[in-house]
Amino acid sequence: MSKPVGRMSADRSMRRCSVTLALGALLLGALGVAAGSVWVLGAGAWLLIAAVLLELVYRP
């Protein structure tokens, strides 16, 4: 069997999902620091953890 050339649509969609989670983490982290809210900062941390785990588990 020959390997497909380039990225497939599923690869691009997983990458997009991971980047979206990371950007959400950045946004919530900044909002949490600015507002002094540990809950919002914690939600941003969980989004970052999810983005990293998604990248580690799904490697095209």
C-alpha cells in the first residue's frame, strides 16, 4: 500500500480542534488573571490540558 501524500481532512480537523482548544485556554487564562477569578483560570488550564492530550494521542 502506498502512503497518502499530504494531510487528510481528518488530520486537518483534529489540528483545528487542538488549536481552538489552545486559543480558548489562552483567552480564558487571560480573562481569569484580569478578573482575578480562579475558576475561569482553572477552566483555561483544563482547556490547555485537553489540547495537549489531543496532540499527544492523535499523531497523524
